[in-house]
Amino acid sequence: MILNPISSGPEQGFIKVPDAACEKLIKTGNTVYLAVYMYALGQFYKGRTDISNGFIADCLHINVIDVVNAFLFCASEGLVAIHNFTSVGDGEFDVEFCFDVPCGAKQSDFKPHYKSGEIGKRMEENSKLAQTYKIVSGILGKTLSSSDIELLYSMYDYYGLTPEVIVVMVEYFASKGKTTMRKLEREAQKWSENGIDSVAKANLFIKKREELLSFAGTVRRIIGANERKLTTKELEYINRWQQEFQCEAEDIKKAYEITVENTGKVAFGYMNKILESWKKERETGIKEQPILKTKPAAPKKSRYNYEEIERKTFLNVTRKGGETNGL
């Protein structure tokens, strides 16, 4: 049911869609979310506020869970407010459109929910997707549970990875010991955020990642950090040295030696300054001032030579039989 009063919308006869709705729904590329929002909005403008999610699903020839996910997404973007929500399984709740004034901050981070029947139907319609499940099951060496199947489907439907890319991703990270679907889902999110939407891009990503891991291993050996895990900040430095500075192992070794000599410890920030200065020298041809440890100032020399005074005092004592007559 739609909770807005009919008078709050524009005149009947046309649909006026908020700019924010156009921008956010079109950017998703999900035509179902757009269709659900537009259909519900159109019904509202016609004065039909008593419609249910099931009614919308029947009219659009989609599953009710699609309608639920569409409204949950809209709520996460501040386009609607959801009231009387109990569970995804229930499928029925009230919706309030947000027009000129937002209904408030985003209600939640959107994450769709899928029913096994819906996933099964999609697999019947998409032979590549069905084959992906068999291949992934073989790679992981186990029968996928219902929760595994839902997470795997979310990689395709929510994160937007193609079946081919999903197989490449699972095969690669499984070889690295990441075999739980939760860990694979986190990697799928990263791939989605990095726009890895083809096998070619996936292979390029893997190639660069392997190069970084190899370079990071070299750095670890040079600085003697084989027994501990590198921090996120340290990995950021290493990535910069490889990608931006294009350092060789010899550069790292020399920068490390200078750092330890000047600071007495491994300091990634200090090493970064050295490597950055060398990069600038290569680009400009201008040699920068070397980074050196500042030596402490020599102690101020006293105007008295206490060693000489002590020597003369000793001589006077021995000559005068123990008496001191001055200097």
C-alpha cells in the first residue's frame, strides 16, 4: 500500500519523476527496479494507493521478491520510506514516496535477498549461469549449500559479474586458499567496484596482483619482515613503489640501508621519502639534497682545561711534599 495522500502528487494525466530517482535508478542498470518504481509511481498518480507488492509483481510479470528488492533498493537511496516491514519472506509492506523533501537519511545499505525458487527459475532461463554453478562446485570440491547458491547468484545479479568472470575469480582465489563463499563474495565486490566485467580484465587484474605479491615478497625479504603480516599502509607504500615509482629491488635495498643507518629502524615513510626523491631526480635530472640524519651538535668547549689543571696540581703536590701552592 502507498501511504502518500493523493493530493501530494502532481496533477493526474502525466508522471513527474524526481531527478534523484532518474539518476539513481538509471545508474543501477537494473530495469526491474526502474519498472517497479515507475509502475508504483504511476498507480499513485492515478489514485490507486491500495495496491500490494503481489499486485505489482503480477502486473509486471515478475516475482514478488523482485518487487521487494526494488523497494529495498529505493529505500537505501532515500527515494522511498518503507513502513510495517516484517521480513523479506512476507513480501508485503507499505511504501511512502519521497518527493521534494527526502524522507530522511538512507534507511539501510541495500543488499538483495533471493529465494531458491527464483534462483532456480533464472538458472533454467540462463544455461551459462547453470553451468557456472557446476563449475564452481567442482573448483571448490563440494556441493554448494542453499546459502552458497544465494551468494553465488548475488555475484551475478547484484555485483554484476558475468558467469565467465565468476569462474575465473573463483578459480584464482581458490588457488590462494580462499574457498568459503563469504570470502569469495568480498572479492566479487572488489572486482565489481574495479569494473572487472570481462575475462580479459580479470586476467589483467590477476597479472598485476601477482606482480604486486611478488614485489611485496621481495620487499619483505629485504627488510626482514618474513615473519609478520604487512599492514595496509605498508602495502599501499609497496604498491606505490612498484606502480608509480617503478622501483627495482636494488632501489629498495639501498633505501632500506639508508633508512636504518639514519633512523635505526625500518620506517616505510622514511623509505618512501628517499624513493620519491630518486624518482624526482630521474624525471628532472636535478639531484636533490640527500636525506641524512642530523648529527647532534658538539658539546660547547669549556674555557678551562680540566685535565691540564689536574696534571699540574699533581706535580705541585709531589714537588712540595704534599702542599699545593696553586698553579
